[in-house]
Amino acid sequence: MIKIFGVSGSPRKGSTDYIVNEALKYLEEKYGAETRYFPARGKHLNFCIHCDYCIRERSGCIHKDDMPEFYDGLEWADGIIIGTPVYQGNLSAQPKTMLDRCRAVVAKDPDILRNKVGAAMAVGGDRVGGQEIALQSIHHFYIISEMIPVGGGSFGANLGGTFWSQDRMAEGAAEDEEGLRSMRKTMNRMMKMLGVVRGEDIPKKG
């Protein structure tokens, strides 16, 4: 069974929670994937302070907070979905903090993320407000971590799922049919790439 870890980088319950959970639901229903979910909301997440403890000790991070749950999900998963709200034309502070802190797990095990497949989604209050820049930032993390980033293909979902909430939280994202289409295209591409990595066909149900 394919294992997918979904991450919401929003500090509040709203559109980012909605789009990540819709993606996980789609993969469960269409591909029979096993999923886990990690919301940044309510979590204690310290900034990386570049103290090099992780490099010296090879035993994780010096901070003692809620990151081990995130690390466990990354290690468990075959595929990873990171969703973010758009803040100032880019990803929000919470996913940036989580990605910066991944130095600790890679220092402990350089192979921990290698060849996992990564997809990204972003939601903004404006139709064009920085979603693709936020997606690129997440893809940069995937590339640096020796993962395989995927988008939705050449037509209509180039870098991943892009949503417009119209500043109406989950209700607005749920009404964005174009955003939902871009999410489904990206999830289908993700499963296709996971099939390539595993050397097997992953059939879609129905």
C-alpha cells in the first residue's frame, strides 16, 4: 500500500487544512492509499538556530518540541504533500520552519528522504498572489533533499495545486473548481511517479 503524508502549514484551521485533507481523501478513495496528516496549527515549532547540534551529534535536533511527529511522518511515507497559505507572496512561516528543521533528520540519516515523491499545494486570498512562488519554495526543499518533486503536468496545474480562497477560508477553497482540478491532476501525477519509483503500476479505482 502506498503511504502518503500530508502537511498543512497554516497556523489556523481553514483553507490549507481543507485542501490538504481533500488531497488525502482523493488518494484514499481513488488509489487506496494509506494516509497520515500533520497540521502546523497548535504545534510548538521552534526556528532552526543553526547551532550545528544535529551535525555534531547525528541524533536529531537540539530543540524539544512537536517536530518528532513531523519527522516520523516523513520517514514513514512514500509520498509527501506539503500545503501552505500564501503570506507576502510566498509560503508561511510554519512550513518554512519545518523544512529548515529537516537538516536534523538528514544529518542523522542522509538517505531518509531520498527518492520519496513530493507534491505541493498553495492557497491564497487572490487568484494570483504568490501561489506558484510558494510551490517553488517547497519544490526547492524536495530537490535539495534528493526527493522527486512533481507538478500536475503541462496543462493547467504546472507546479502543483493552486487554490483561490477569496479570503473565505475553507468555504472559498471548496468552491474553487479550478483549484480542485489542479489538485487532482497533481495527485494523479504523484501516484504515477510513485509507480515508476516502485517499478509497478498503481491503478486508479473507477
